[in-house]
Amino acid sequence: MTGFKLAVSKIGLKLNASVGKTGGGFCSEDATVYKVSAVDMKEAKGQMWIPMFNHPLPNQGNVLFNTANVNTEGKTHNVFRKFDENGTILKEKALTFDYQCLVYGKEIEITPGKYDYVFLTRTIDYKKSPLKVAPANQYEYIRLDGDTYETKEQLIFTAPNSQWLVSQVVEKDGAVYLFGEAGKGNNIHADFTVPKASDYPNVQIAKIEAGKLVYAKCITPKDIQSALVNINGESVKADLCFKVADLQMAVVNGKFIYSGQIYINGLRENALINAIFDEKGNLDKYIVKEAEYSKGYFTFSKDKNTMFWIIQDVTEYNKWDKKFGTVTPKDSKQIITAPSVVTYDLGAKTAKYESLKNDTWGLKFSDTFY
């Protein structure tokens, strides 16, 4: 047994109903996952097929497997497979490397419902392996067409730091941006241990365009302090980083923008951030607004030279249960929020704050803003 199975499930509704002793009752419909089948991925005795990445879609799915005892060429061997709704293999592509590595994947949505796939290697140094050991800060980038599995782009590049955990992949204007936490130096190989937060104090960002590396930059806590902009004269007490909830990203005029509320160990910290990276990947500004529970949404002027960061303070007019995550209005009949706006000039690099809080009206709370 490999210990891993391919599961096929259907999503449906489950009806819940009950009647109380006094005659009252309730009825509800809840989304439920129903298991259809589970098939062992082993194809021969002694093989191992370990899932590294999974992207489920309606009536199909894509899974990347790291294998052992499958390839006879003496290479690191991975297989990317497309399955139909019955778990039947529709397509597959082998990804092999002549050095030791682990491979991780992310999807890029090209148009609604249409995806490409990006894979990035992280080199390892397993003493029992006969394969060569590549530098710890070497990465190989592969982009596949989501329908044909044909290779669109592939290159090997070096980044400032090793132990790079790419968590976000964004495409804009023909360029792909890779973003995620990174280790302390450039010479520590990936391994099979559970990552510790203290080992990843930095973040790393890379831009790839037309199959070539444009830049790869490491951002440190010191860089955050140098770029820090406290809104409204506030002194925010939070662990300033890039771990956020309600993440929003954009690319405007070659500038990568990353925003959300700092979120560490399952808890919202008292800080909403908006980080702007310049055209070379340097952290230009790290704007911070004090917030117990707020949602930020940004939009841009027609000429793309001005960003409007609209902030909705959820706790001003509502009660927020931190334990259960519920929000209930204090006085109004519905959940409304106190709005404010940070206007940021992307050219002059200046920020202006304006509170729109008043006793007459508020913004209706929602998860999206247009």
C-alpha cells in the first residue's frame, strides 16, 4: 500500500429536520460531500505515489504525484495527471529532474474556469540518494497548459534565499509573480520536516516574463520597517509581516500590491496592511492601519496612478465574537461598517487618510467591494 488513494466525491445537499416536544421544529439544507470511490494509486509492488498538489474542478481533477520506485532512469520523478469524474486518467505528464528536489504546484486562472499550472522545485540533500545535489537557492519553474499539459515556459534560476515556500502565484500583463515566505539564508536545503514559523522570517518575490526571470528579491523584517507608513499617526502594536486574512492582490503599472489583515496562529492581529512593491521587486511602502477587525478593498483611478484603499471597520457598529467568528449589529437592523479611505499616489508615493465615519449612515457589510 502507498498510504494514498485517489478519492472521487460528489457535493450535494443534506436535509436536516427535527420537531420539538412543544410542536416547534426546524428544517435546513447543508452542503455535504458524498464519497463515491477511493482508488489506491499504486501501480506495482513497491511503488509509492505521493500527492503533492491537487486542483479539483467540476467533473474532473488534476493531481501532481511524487513517485518512488517508478522511474527506471535514476531521476527525480513526478507525474501530473488529469482525472475525470469517475477517477479515470484522461491525461498525464512526467516531470523528471537529474537532481534531488521536491516539486510544488499552483494554478493560474486564465479565464473563468480555465487554468494553467505552475510548478516550482525546491532542492533537497538526501544523503541516501545517488542523484546530484543542486544549490539550496536554485529553483526550476515550469508552466503547463491546463488543457494540453504542453510546456509553455521552463527555466532554472537562483533566488537570494533558500527554503522558499511559494503560496501565491499571480499573472498580469503576460508576467507571472511568485510570492511566499523564505528562509534565513541561501544554503539550507528543503527537507521532510514540518516547517517552523521561526525558520521563515523573510518573504521572497519573483517576476517571470516571456520565459525569463525579471527579478527575484528577498524582503526582510528590516525592509518592512524601512518602508513602514503608519496611517493617521497610529502606533500599531502587531507583528508586522505578510501573513494575512482576506488577501487581495493586484499588479498595476508593474507594481505588485499585497493587502489584508495580519493573521497569525488563527487570530486576527490589530493591523490591516497594504504593501506596494516597485517595478524591480523592492518593497516600496508598507502601509499599516490599526484594526481590530476590518476589511480592506482597493481600486484604482482610470489612469492607474492613484490607489483608493477603502477600509470597512466591522467592530464600530457591531459586536464581534472572536471565539466563534460571529458578527451581530449593536443598534442597527443589519450589519453596517464605518468606512474610511486611504488615497495613495503611486507616482509621488504619498498617502492621505480620510475617515467617513458618521452618526447618520454606514456601509453595508459585504465580502466584496466594487
